[in-house]
Amino acid sequence: MRLRDTSEAVARVVAEKAAGRASGGSVDLIWINGPNFLAMKEQGLLFGPVLDRLPNARFVDREGKPATVVDFTVPVEGLAVPWRMAQVVFIHDAARVPNPLRSMAALAEWARAHPGRTTHPNIRNFLGVTFLKQALYELAPDRGALLRPATESMLRPAAEALWAWYDRLRPHLWRGGRHFPESGPAQRPLMLDGELDIFISFNPAEAAVAIANGQLPETARTFVLEGGTIGNASFLAIPFNAAHVAAAMATADFLLSAEAQARAQDPRVLGSPTVLDLAALPPEDRARFAALPASPAMLTGAALGRPLEEPHPSWMTRITAEWERRYGG
Amino acid sequence: MGTAIRGLSRCCAPRRRWTLALFLGPVLAGLLGTLLPAFGWLPALGGAALSLDPWRGLLEAPGLARAVALTVLTGLAATLISFLLAMGFCAAAQGMRAFRWAQAMLAPVLATPHAALAIGFAFLIAPSGWVARWISPWATGWERPPDVATVRDEAGLALVLGLVLKEAPYLLLMAVAALGQVPAAQALRVARGLGYGPVMAWLKVVLPMIYPQLRLPLRAVLAFSLSVVDVAVVLGLGQPPTLAVLVLRWLSDRDLALWFPAAAGSVLLLVLVLAALALLSALEGVAAWLGRRWVEKGARGGDAVLLRGAAPALFGLALLASALAMAGLLLWSFAGPWRFPETLPAALTSATWQRQVQAITDPARTTLAVAVLATLIALALVLACLEAESRHGLRPGRRVMAILWLPLLVPQLAFLFGWQVLLVRLGLDGTLVAVVWAHLLFVLPYVFLSLADPWRAMDPRQARAAAVLGAGPCRVFLAVKLPLMLRPVLVAAAVGIAVSAGLYLPTLFAGAGRVATLTTEAVTLAGGADRRILGAYATLQAALPLLAYALAAAIPALLHRNRRGMRAA
């Protein structure tokens, strides 16, 4: 089924629990992370632990990609299966912005000089909040505090710096910072039309994939920030009342297979970075990854840098609420 | 077939009651299922005591005041503009060739689903849209689209215009139908003979005659405009959205506690609609009083040269915008690279369709199945009711008619929410049965309204002659009435399919998000997907009802090609 948002699937499972439907549920497998995962974990809505019951799970790179076992500072405990990595990148049209920017502060400066040419997705959208969280990493006096639950005393100095920066940036955003694209993908047609020159993405291969589909100009390129960018993993989870648990596990295991992972990482397909530890794979599987084509629009490996951990979910909640209060009314 | 019809018609009055139960059940149970959680009662979610907390939650929601204001303003404006445009056109274009042209354009515009038209309209008027491309860069100097919100604007103008594109033609159609039932031409001639100008004669003599028949359609337009979701998602501002969109957003939030303020919000929407309907009644009273004095004064004149030019021009512009919107959808679905400010795509290709064919087939098939099933059931019920009417000399009272209009007057959100909870209880949520049932609530009234007048206008002598020749009621129905009524029956079926193919909220709720139709897919994609893919979905969404209309026109023409008396008037 097509949902506009993962939260709709979560809502459905919660509704079914409320209606007393403990088996034969309508959702078998959910693509989930962040607050949705936390909500389901806390309310005991997940089946499992499942991860180590899947044969292909042994190749998951738990050391090198800690986001596969800790989701937004919340231990996953095998209740969800990581199936692809994601990392914040910025996509720019090199024909209009030849030199990548290196910090969120530089973005604000650039926007002042080029009003209306950048934006971020709506704050209700996870990528919209991620834009603010990315800025928080650069602006907060104490980066370590972001990994702990947000308390008033930690929040205040970080928030002050954040909103001061945002107030400098916002008037120069697309549509004067009064309206925002509803989602990440909604930014693509805007760049294709020439309305936007720079936008945030959570997929290092988005530009390469979109160029191939004719959804972005050939001149689209990708950059990351000097201080690093936030990364996380996408998970699959099985609701406690799933009607087809075995099939759901088989699907999740298939998505973890080297074959599926390599295909997903192919920029001609999805371009999703793998969760697997390539060094641990048998040589013939490693070769699948080595054979993938490179694209000038895509960043991989070292060029991406080691991802920053997602802040504790409470930061996201607080910042969203504060944004709504300040700019949403 | 024969036995089925006999069975259907044997006990007709109870059938009608049964039809109404099928019909009223979901609406009333749904309303109750919305009302209770709005006051804190939803035991499944831990709401076991009546309270006002949901209302507190609703009132504290950021942006609520602006959402309500936006809802009321856009709903009233869309209704008022649609009405003025349709009546202005009628008054100004009577007897002109433009009137017949417009009438010919009505069917395709009305058949096109709201969502498809809204998407096409957005393609047309967006900053990077077709209009901007035509005049750029030679006239505007725009090498890049201007940074101006022409869709999803703060005042909701795009939303109002998008609604007017559909509602003004609908009201015109209703006016045309009403005009056919009153001696309008005769009355006009008399008034003109008494020295009234053509427009004033129409306003003073014809409008009062047809207005009673426009009351319910106008109310349906008002209720729809206030509570519409799909058009508001496509053309309206995301922050703050209209009340209906805001409520829908809460309903799909993972935090189920939001269901309570959402229920309260649905009730608030119902209250807004009822208040707007009351306002309309009050305005009608005032207008009638003022109008009567105006008519009694007997002032002559009223050539209204300006109106006679402006109204057809504006109405024509609306029809043109609809046609261009549809053309734009089709073009995008076949477009290769098409960058701003190119007026036309650099190349045409079927690549989008080829890539999407797999994904699009399923929702297309579901759309067709639901539409055909709902329409067939509606046709069977309506035919049974109409046949019962003519056999027993029954005539539905005002109350029955009001019930028929109920699903069109109550905001969909207000009862679909409660009904979904009930469907979950029945284990029917997300099934095709539930979706067809939900569609039936909206298909049935339109099929009835479309078929009732032609059926009742059927010359009773033909049926009587057949009866005299020894045919039983069943044979008369099958061998005389149905063939005579082939054209209106097929038109009613096409109307039913068009209504079903365009339904968004009922599909979303009864289908529990799992039954994907072209409409739900297109609205989801309208969030910002590739315009070429969106164009393909919206084109197909519009093509389905258009095809139904074309068949409804072609089949009788083919079957009756050598029956002069059966040709269209």
C-alpha cells in the first residue's frame, strides 16, 4: 500500500491494537526509524527481536556503521532490521553554484547574496527537521549534549544560536521563507525548473539517480559540510500483529542479501548505501559492489566522511515545537 | 435477469426503505462515531469518560484560527463566484451560440475528477507553469521562474479558482436542467415585450422560476467547497492548511491521542458547514425580499452590455483553463526533457508511460472495478425505485430527497472518520466491499438525480400500449422502458463512474489506505513527484470517466442508427 508517511502505518498498528486485533494485522513490514521506531518500541508494538534470526544479518557492519544498531540514540535491540544507510548531503546545480559551500553559516551568507534560491522541506517532514538538526551540530556550544535527552539548560544556549542563525537565513529562503516544499523529493522539480540552486537531501546518490531519470539537471552535484553531516540507517520492522511474519522475515532477509544490497546501491536503481561490511563479504559478493558504476554527481565512502550520529529524539520534538511556535502560527 | 427484476420490483416500498438504510446507516453511524470521540469517548483508545479535552486540544493547535478563516473564506468565495459566474452566463448568453458551445463543453469538464483538474491547473498557473512559459522570457524577461506563490498561495486564491473551474460548470448544468422544466423562453418573450432588457428580464422572470431547483445543488457546492481535501492538498497552502486537511493530517499521525482533537475538528467542520448553510438560507431570504421589491418597482432597461460581454468571456476563460489543464497533463505525461522557459517539451516520448505501466495498472484496475460495481449497484437500486414509483404512483417526498442529498451536504470527513472505526469493528476496513459501499453513498444520489427526470418524463402511453398487448409489468420494463431509456441510463452510468473515479476521502477512509485508486495515487504524487509521472496518473484518472461518457454517447447512436425517433433531440 502507498502511504504518505510512515506514521500512517504506525497509526494503523496502534489503532489495531486499540481495537484488540492481536493477529492478522494489516501491516506486515514497516520502513521505520527515529520517533516512529521509538514509539513502536515503547508501546510494545514490534515483533522480535528478529535481526539475528535472519541469515544475512551476520554481514551487517555493526562496528563501522553504529547507526545500524543505535537508532537516534535508541538501542535497536534487534527489533528492527537495518537495510540501508542514509546521510545528509546538499545538492547544488554546479552551473549556477560552481563552488560547494562548507558550512551552514556559509549557506546563510550565500542565501543573502542569492535570495530565494535555497530552501528546506517543511518542518513537519523529517528532512525539514534534519536541516535544523544539521545546523544545530554546527552551532550548539556543546555537541555532546545533542546525544542526551534535551533539558532546559542544555536546550537554551543551543536554541539561541540556532534561531539567531535561522533568523538570518529565513528571509532569504525560497518564497521568503514563508512556505516550504512538502517533502524532499518536492525540491527536485524546483531545481529542474531553475527555482532552487541548493537543497538538502538524505541520499548521497539522489543527484545521480535523479539525473538519470531526468528529474534533475545534468549539472547537479553533491557536497557535504566540513564539520560532517548527520547519518542514520533505515530499518524494517514487523508489527506485533503482522499477519505474515514468515514472509516479512524472508523479505527483510532478502533485502539484506549482498545481491539486493548491491542492486540498491546501484545509482541507476536506488543509490542507497549498503549496511553491509564489505570486508566481511565473500569475494564474489564484494565484486558485485566493486562493479557498480561511479557517477560524478555522487559522493561515496571517504568523500562523504564519517556520519554524525542522530541527536536524541527529544531534540527533534523540542525544535519542531519551537519552530511551529515561532514561525508556524 | 427477468426474475431478478421481478424480485426487485415485487415489494417496492420496503426496497426503498432498504436502499435508504444502506445509505443512511453509514452516515448516521459515522456521525455518531465522530461525535463521541469529539467529546472524549473512544474506549479503544482509552477515552472512557466524556470530557471537553478534545476541544481544548483543538483550540490550542497552532494555526487553527488561520485554518478556520482560510476554510470559511475559500469555501464561501468559491461558492459565490461559481454561482455568479453560472447565473451571469445564463443571463448574458441566453440564445447566443456561446450557450450551446458551453453546454457541449460541460460534460468533459464535469467528468474530469477534481484532483486531475486541480493538478492540471497547478501545471498551468505555477510560477514555472505553462502560462509563465508562454510569456517568458520574451515578454517578462524571466530566464527562471519568478519567486511568487501562484499556487499554494496564502490567500487560497488558487484553491478558490480550482474549485470554481469545476463548480461553475456544475451549477450551469443544473441551471440548464431547470430551464428545461420551466417555460423560460415564453416568459422571457413576454418580459421583453413589456420593455425589459434581456438580462434584466432573465434576472426578474427566469431566475426566480429556476432558483428553487438550484437550492440543493448550491448547498452541495457550498458544503463541498468548505470540506474538500484533494483539491486543497494540490492547490492549497500546506501551512496552515484548510481545516479539513489539518484534521486529516492529525488522523494519519502516529500519535493516536491526536484522534480526539481530530474528531473535534471534524465536528467543528460540520458546524461550519451548517452555519454556512444557515447563512445561505438567510441570504436567500434577504435576496428574495429585496428581489421582490426590485421586481415590483418594474424598472425597465437592463441591456447590461458590460455583463453580456464579461460573463461569457469569464465563463469561457474558465472552460479554456480546464481544457488547457487537461492538455497540460497529457503533454507532461509524454514529455521528454522540458525545462523552463521552454514552451513545449524538446521531445515527445512514451518513456514515462512505459516505465509506469506496471505501477499504474493496479490502481487503474481498482478504480475501474470500484466504479463499475458501485455504479451497477446504484443503477439497480435507482431503477427499482423508479419502477416502483411508476407502478404504484409513489413520488418521493421532500424528506426522502433530503436523505438522498445527505452525503453530499454533510462534510465527508465528519462521518467517514466515525464510519472507519465501525468498519474496523466489522473487519471490513480496507476491503473492496467497504470501498464500493462508501462510493455508493456518493454515486447513488448522482445516478438518481441524473435518471429520475428522464424516467418520469417517459411517455406512459408506450408502456400502456405494451400492457394492452398483453405484456406483463416485467416485460414492459425490459422490452419497452429500458430500451426507451437506454440513453439516460447510460448517461447516468457514466455520471456514476465519473463520480466514483474522482472520490478521494471515501476511498482513503474505507480503503484504510490500502486500496489504491488513481485518485489516491495522484493526490499522493501531487506532493512533489516528477511532473511527467503525475501527468500520467492524472491523465488516466481523467480518461476513465471521459471514456465512460464517450461510450454513453456512442452506444445509443450505434444501436439506434436506423431509428430516427430514438436519436438525441
